[in-house]
Amino acid sequence: MKKPLILFAAVALLAATALSADLTGTWNVTVTLDAGSGTPTFELKQAGDKLTGTYSGQLGTADVTGTVKDNDVTMNFVVQGANVVYKGKIDSTGKKMEGTCDYGGQASGTWVGTKK
């Protein structure tokens, strides 16, 4: 009876690992805000559920922190005094993510990112 249970646990662990995307790398992002649009780049490094990296765009550069849980992603950075928050979903390939963003209450919109 123990062998089927161990086999099931191993398969479940492998499936969970396969579903966890690694967001480490360069992401080209298209942002559409109520105040305009832009195409920033994110250089991300993922360690477990933690994200770190750099935002580079029209507003300059900033250090990024964030989290990944299942297919949910959150990224935060401060640029020109505004606390910026990107929230979104990672697709099943791990090569695309999209969601909503808020630039410190000054502008909000949507974004789509593709891994380079």
C-alpha cells in the first residue's frame, strides 16, 4: 500500500515543479496607462518565491522586489517618488505574463511582458 502512495507523491511533486515558472531573465513589457504608454524592460532574478531585479524605462531605473506564488506575480519599485505595483498572471509556458499596474495613484493601466 505504501508504494502507490509514494509514487503518487513523487508524481505530484514533479507536476508542481513543472508548473512553477522561473522568471529569471530579461522581460520586455508593454504598458498601457490612462496617461500614455511605454515599453520598459525588467531584468529579474527569482529565488524560490522571491523576485529581485531592475526596472528600466521612460521614468529611469529602479530596483524591483516582488513575489511569485503559483501563477501569480507581484512586482514593486519606487520611481520618481511613486510606489509602483505590477500585479499579474504568468501563462503556462512561463514566457508571458500580464496584468494591471498602478503608478502610486498617479496613473494606472495594464501590462503584458514577454521573456526575451
